Amino acid sequence: MTAPSVIRSLHLAEQATAPIHIAGLSKRYGEQRALIDVCFDVRAREVLGLIGPNGAGKTTLLEAIAGILPADAGDVLWHGTPLSHAHRRDAIFYLPDGLRPWDDQFVVRVVEFFATVYGHGQSRVAETIHSVGLSPVLNKRISALSKGYGRRLMLVLALLTPQPVLLMDEPFDGFDLRQTREIMGVLRDVASRGRSLVLAIHQLNDAERICDRFVLLADGQVRGIGTLNELRARSGKASARLEDVFLALT
Amino acid sequence: MRSPELAASRNAHMSPLLVKELRDALSGRALWTMLFILCPLVGYSFFQAVALYSEASASARDSPVLASGLSPLDGVLVPSFGALYLAVTLLFPFVAIRTLGHEKETGALRLLVQLPYRVPTLVVAKVAAISIAWLISIIPLVSVLIIWIVLGGHLYAPETLNLLLGHLLYGLLVGAIALFAAAVSESAATAAIIALAFTIGSWVLDFGLAGQPGLLEWISRLSLTQTLRSFEQGLLSLSLLLGIVAVICGFTALSAVWLHPGQRLQIKLSRSVICVAIIAAVLALATQIRTSIDLSEDQRNSFPAADQRALAELREPLVITVRLAPEDPRYVDLRRNVLSKLQRVLPNVTVRLATTGQSMVGSTSDEAYGEIEYSYGGRLAKTRSTSHREALPLLYGLAGKPIPTPIAGEDYPGYPLIAGSELTLLWFFAALPLLIAITWWWSRRVPRIPQQLVQDGGQT
């Protein structure tokens, strides 16, 4: 067996174990290339960090994966089979950044809506609400929520969805240090229960604390994929922080 | 292949979605504002209509002939419902746009399309919410009907329900157009401009092109307000009904095509073309349907019963050649009094305009201008009259049939009523708006939170 074919079979084997494989996603906005042949896997029960500066293409990539934005080329494979546009939502749920949906509704109403859509009982809803500390604002209108509670609400909605892969854009934006750590604990728990998380994070310290692996994205291109140690090895900086590794590889 | 777990996640119940849509519609200010504006509009229209009707009734007190001209449909219902027409044309688009436009602006749509509902299901739920919003908005009109009965007025159920059906269809049509506008626009403001271009554009067609000859006359028929005309005359035309339903379904389908932000533009365009082609085909089919039911109590859309029976026996093709310009008032009279009634009762009627392309001014020097020629069974007869009292005897003569004897007691008696409606202003200007305000306040109350959900450490 030749070396390339071994690599190819290893890659295929990896695809078979990874629930989601992103295969060559590309997207243009006029002359600007927002995504260029982006490829990576999302493994079961992992927290994958999508790391990149502002404008790197993180949001575009997440939206293209979720099927909310049409990609120009590329596929999303579910256990090796292309996941059609209409069926993306069966496998993937995407939580956009900075949303304040149904802002004139009460928090409890929107939570109840998601819970009834997915057939969750009250105990599951209560557990989710308590895990992110949303209880104090259940009787408030969404428009009246602070940024932090708005984030918690969005997190509750995402946690009530059953899709095996959860994409989240800047999940810690709006939280202070203590709250960020609490939410990291919640997300870790979610991953340990079987869901795969893809988090677009621009705060590299946060990413380093929670993510198992990283996809480094700059100018719409993947510049590196792997665990922190693997990326350190690639960058030749054995004990560097993620920040230094990112700067070295991009 | 998708796993069974994934397939199961696509079968959610419709009810939570419907409840959410209804809550969204009720929580917005657009519907309540429309209701508040409708109360005085409807109230004043009704007050004016009753005042005029009473005045006419006073004149007709001693004259059965004058009394027979007093129909509550024309005198009270149509003017009162005119306020609803105005509100639906100008304000209802905002109510309908909100059901989708607000979700687009806040980003909620990006969550909605990921829920286990197909896009058409999402759109149907929104149309259901728009329909319920329309039902809420007719509360002032329902009170008009009740007050009219309390005042001693007469209502003929079939024509009243037909009028309501016409306004429902018009409301849904405006709602579907507004929903489509919201689906193709990035902001609610743009959607409002598009929707109002349709509704107010119809007024331009009505005032600018109606009565014009040729193509302009055909274009004027595209006006949305044309949908109400026959319902206001107590006529239920299956052709019109099918046409309106097809257009409503068409705009709903187009909304579904354009709703999903992740769909490619090319796919949206190609599906839109298919939708438009299907709508056009159904409309073409609808024009072939000639069945219509005269639901008016005075049977204004039909000839007297004896003539209806006699004419129903004529089976040969009737060709009517009209030498009148379309904008000529005599042609309008002829259409209303003779042509449309003949087209309803006879199986094969062809109307030819001999002056196509000519204006009324240009044709008046022609000596034959004004002639109406009836051709039946190879025989011809001419007249200049636009009344059925002249035309029908000619037609019986051509068919070799005797003129039927009028059936006694079939005349419409008319329903004169002298009533004072000043007190109703109090209802429409004060009591009803107050009730609506209370309902609005009640709808905004804080919901009951289950105890299980609030028992928490209370992080802040």
C-alpha cells in the first residue's frame, strides 16, 4: 500500500467514525472569497473550537454548515453520506450570535415553545433552565433581558434541541469570567452526554479552556486542525499557548 | 442514510407552532392599532349609512315602489364594510408582514427554519395566524350586524354571509401578498412598500384605467378591489372564487419558496416560475367556469323568475354584437342589466364589441353607434335599449317563444327602516375601544410560571 493510499484510508476511517464531515465548503460574496475549500471533521462527543479573528469566516462557515446560508461548493456528510440541504436540521442545530428572537414574548413562552416542539417534559425543561441559571427572568419579556440573560436564554433553547451536533457562534460573548466558567461546565456536560459541539470563539483563552480540538481559520481558509498539542507540534512551539500557536500558523 | 433518531426529529406537532404564531400576532401592536382605528371608522360609516337609509325610508313610507329599492345590503352593509375594506387595504398588510418580517429582522427566522417543520408548514401556520387576525379585526363589523338587528333592521343571511366571504377572501389575498412581500424583503419597511404597491396600486388601476378601452380595460381587471365587487352585489361566482383562492395559494406558495435563507437564488427563481405558471393555468381554467349563484334577496343578478325559467330552455348559441365603446355608461348599463344576466342563465352566449379600439368620442359620428344586435337561431334583431324589458321580448321573438307571464308575488318588497343610531356612536367611539384596550392589556399579562421552573438558586 502506498503512503497516499494509507493516508486516504485513514482519512476515510476517520470520516466513518466522525458524525459530520465538512467537505470542501466554499463561499463567495461577489469578489470576496469568504470560505475556500474548508474541510474538517466533527467527532462524536467532542468540543471543537472554530478559532479565528473577526472576519475570518467563522460565522459564514457555521451558517453554511447549518444550511442557513447557501454555499457555492462543498458538502456536509453525515456518517459519510451527503446531508441534503433540507435535512441538515435533522443532524445539526445552529445557534447564531447576538440573536434576540421573539423579543416581545415572555421568556417562559419561548422556552415552552421549544420544549413542546421537541416533546420535552417539565422536569427536563426545569433541569435545563436551572443548569444555565435562567429561572430569575422567566417572567420577563425577552426585550427586557440583559445581554447575559439573553445569552442564557439562547443557550437553553439550544440545549433543548435534540440534534447530535450543536454549532454555537460566540457562546461566551456577554458572560463575565465566572459565568463563562459555569457555562463551560454546562457545555462540557452536554458533550459528555453524547452531543458534539462546534464553538466559534474569538477569545483564545476561553477556547483553550473548553475545546478538545481546534480548527484554525484565517481569511476563509483552514490553517490548522488538531488538539493543542498537535498544533503545537506543527508550529514547533512545544509549550506555547493557543494564542501563540494561532499566530504562528496563520 | 439518516439515522432513525434524525428522521424522528422531523415529526413535530403543529399545535405549538400555531400557538406561537397566534401569540406573535397578538403581541404586536399592528393588529391592536388596526382594531382601534377600525372602531371609529366602522362606527361612523354605519352611523352615516343608517342616517341616509332612514332618510330614504321616510320618503318611501307611502310608496311601495320606492320601498322596493331599499335593500340593507346596499344601504347599510356595503357602506359599513367599506371601512373594513379601507383598513384591510392600508393597515392589514402591516399585521401580515409582522408575522414574518419581525422574525427576519430579529434573526428568529434562522431558528425557526431549523425546527422540525417543513417550510410550507411554517408558512401555513403564518397564514392561519393572519386569518385569525382578520377574524379579530372584524369584531367592529360583527357588532354592526348585531346593532342593525337590534335597531329592527333586516338581514338576509345568504347575501350577508356572501359579503363576509368576499371580505375574508380579500383579507386573505392582502395577507398572502404581504407575507410574500415579507418573504422576499430583508426589512419590514421594504415589505410594506411592496405590499402597499399592490393594494394602493389597485386603486390606481381602479381610478385610472377602469372604463378605458382595450388592453387598459383588461389590466384594470387585475385590481384587487375587483374581487369584492360581485360579493357586494350578492353574487357568488365560482370562477372568481376559484381565481382568488388560486392567487392566495399562489402567493402562499411563493412565500414558502422565498422563506428559507439557505436556499440558492436560482432554485428560488425556478420554483417561482413554476408557481406562477401553475397559478396562471388555474386562473385560465377559472375563467372557463360560468357557474354563479345569485345570493341577493332581491335577485338583482337575475331576470325575473318567469324569464329565468323561459330563458333556461333556450339551448342555441346567442351572439350579441354591441356597438358601444366600453367606457360608454350605456355599455355599463347593458352589461349590468342584460349581458351579465344572460351569460348566467344561457349556456352559450358570445358578446362582441364592434367598437374595439375606438373611443366613445370617435364613434359617436357613426350612425350605427349604440346599436345592439341579437343573433339567435339564424335570425337577427336590433335595439338601442339597454334594458332587459326591451331586450328579452326581442330574444323571445327570435327564439319563437311566447313572452312568459310574470309570477305574482315575487317582487322584492324592500326593507325601509327609520332608526336613530346616535347612541351607537358611543359604542364605536368609546365602549368598544375601551373593551379592546382591556383585552390588549389582559393579553400582555405575565404568564403563570410553573413552580418547578422557578425553584432555583437564583443566579443573577
